[in-house]
Amino acid sequence: MTTPLPRTAEASSMSHSIKARILATTVLSIGVFAALPASADALRMVALSFPPLIYDDGGKPAGIAYEIVTEAMKKAGHTISVEIMPWARALDTVKEGGADAIFTAYKTPEREQFLNYSTEVLVPQVVSFFVTKDSTITFDGDLTKLGKAKIGVVNQISYGSVIDEAIKSGVLASVEKSNDSDSNVKKLLSGRYDVMPSNRYVAQYFLKQQGALDQVKELTPEVQSIPSYIAFTKARDTAKLRADFDAGVAAMKANGSYQQILDKFAR
């Protein structure tokens, strides 16, 4: 017959048993968590709807630039969320620190005051002039010959140094502004203005969406081939984020996955 332990001894024995189980559970938990990767940073980014580079696909962001950014940041343990909004608001948001980064962005001296641009190019972009199929306007590379034409642009979008400077200096003096590329294309088709500068792929995407590919022609030569970037806010220190992106994209270009994304959307 077992002699019952005194109550104090029994309590002490139970206490030691519980502590042992807790300790074992804690050690096990530490081992499990140690085996897991560190929690990824959730980064907020903003962008203009700029298909096929970035656009809303059934409530989810998609596009060439989106896939490149997502994959590049994933390599450094970051996850991203992207809010698509008018470009002027996107610039203000990242300038004030309400977002970690913005893409795709051309590099301008004004923007470099508040944006920390990536070193690696996100997507190279060809900018051309577009007119309606029946337009008699031509382009031979001399912007002064378009001085009397009404030009349609998206508000606060940079079209590269050549067109930006022509607008700023008054060489292209008559400018109609839209809030987004979709509206800008519609205005061209309706005759609200004469000439639309645009990224070639963006123009083709929206014209295709509106069933109007055969109603517009691209003038040659192209105006400029411009590198576009992701740019991080300077409202706080984002040097590490930029370095993470640059390393991620460089690795993607080296292993071929960068080109695979471009090829997928080109088909």
C-alpha cells in the first residue's frame, strides 16, 4: 500500500511536474520557431494603373512590373501590397511617407528630392506619339513641328526628358490633361486632342481594350527609350529596401526569370 504524500509534498510534486511540462513545451516551441524563417516585412506600395505593367485583375494587382517587384522583394523576405490610384495622389502619398515605394517611375530631378530610386532598371519603356488613323500629322523627330498640335497627357506623368522639357519650355504649348491612361486614350479617339505621347505597350493595351487598335497609328520615329524604376520614399530610411530590390532584380536577370516575365506578357 502506497503511503499518501503529505499535502504539501503532493502540491510540490505536482508543481514540479507542471513546470517540467511547461519547460518541455517551451523548449519545443522555441525549436519550432527557430526552424521557421523570420517574419517577412509587409510593404505598402502605390502605382498608377498602367497596363500591362501594373493593373487591377479582378480585384488583385497584376502585370509585368508587379510580378518583377513581388519576386525581387520576396527574395529578401518582404511581402508587398499595392494600391492603384491616380498618379498625382500616388506621388503625394509616397512623398509624405504614406507608402514605402512607388512604381513604375521615370527619374526626374524634381522627384529625386523625395524619392530613393532603385539602381536596377525595373522595366525599360519606349515612348512614342500616337494619332488617329485619319490624322495628317507626321513626326520626323523635330518636336517644334508639333508646336501647334493639341497634346493629351496624364496628369503628373513623366514622358521622359525629351517630351517633359518640350512641354515645360512651351515647344508643346497646348496640353490637355487626364487623370489616367484609359481616359487619355478615349479623349484621343473622340478628338479632344490631336496627339498622345505614351508608352508603346500601355497605348496598345488600352486601344485593344476599347477595340480601337485599328483606329490609331504610332508615329515614327519613337521619341525616346526610357528606363523606369521603383522608387522608395525618403520620408524615412529606405536604403536597405532599395538594396534588397536591386539585389533581387540582379539575381532575376542573371537566372533568366526576369526575361521570362517580360516574355509572358509579350505573348
